[in-house]
Amino acid sequence: MTDTESPRHEPKGERTRRRILDSATELFSRSGYRAVSLRDIAAHAGLTHSGVLHHFPNKESTLIHVLSRRDEIDAPLVLDPDLGPAELIDNLVRIVERNTRTPWLVSLYVNLSAEATDPAHPAHTYFYGRYRILREHLVPAFAALLEDRAGPSPELAARQFIALQDGLQVQWLLDPGAVDMRAAVVSFLRTLGIAVTLPPPT
């Protein structure tokens, strides 16, 4: 189910919340957080300003829910404690593949993460924590996969991997036809001696 699809028999209130969050996602991905008002979100969703306030007390609340909704999809692929090191890496490659089918969500992430470098931004704590948690999972994975091999430390490999993903997303948004995010990530892993067992997309 995509972000814009609604399950059958969903309560009206939940359908309305979904419409609001879909609109917020689209507007934030297009213009960033600061350039969008709650009234803009209401107009895009076909609701009144007071109608949006009935479900979300302020714009910051919509932002947090937008980010949380995406994390609900990604979390099992990254945070499952039963994941082995190779499986975690494969799952991250799988997320890279999926991102090519959701450019609006890539744009949302790129725009918001850039804005959130400002400590006063409402998503600053979210992105700070997101990077920290991702490193906490990647470092032990790289430690296991790079054991007894020459190359970067697990900590450096984790930061390089994250930086590569983020940089590729910006380049891909600018010129999708010229950037193969999956191939670039897989190539980086191979330079470390890490094989990706996930088959290429058909």
C-alpha cells in the first residue's frame, strides 16, 4: 500500500488524517518545511484550516507524523535485532532500490535533512537521532564484515556509506537518468570486499 492508498472501510477520521499527511508530504518535499504553512496543507488537502487543526495542533505535528510514517516502513529492514550483518547491508541496498520508485520521498528527505542542520529546526533532533541510530547498527555490521581485512575502520566505513547514500540522492534528484544509486552503492561495498547477495532488480 502506498502513502496515497487507503484501506477499505477506513474510518473517516483516519482517511482525513491520511489526506493531510499525503498533502504535507508532497508540499514539504517540493518546497521544504519552512516555506509551507498549515493553510497551504489545508488547501492542498481540500480542507479548511480549522479542519486540519482538528487532527494536528500545528505544522510541526504534521512534520513529525510525516517522518514517523516513513520510518514505520524502513524500521523492520534496519532495526530488527535478529538481522545479521550481511542481511542488514542487503536491506539497505533494497531501500536504495525502493527510493528510485519514490522520488517525492527522496526529495522530502533531502530538503528536510538540509534544513534540519539548524538546531532550531523542529526536525533537528529527529535527523540527529536517525543518523546516530543508523551508525549504531552499521558499525558492528561493518566490524563483522571487514574483520581481518585492510581498509577503513568500521566507524569510518559506516560514515562513508551514509555519506554516499545521501550524496547520491541529491545527484539523482538533479539528473535521475545519469545516476544509478544502486550500482554506486554496490560498487562501494565491493571495494571494501563486501558482496551484495540481493539480486539486481528485473
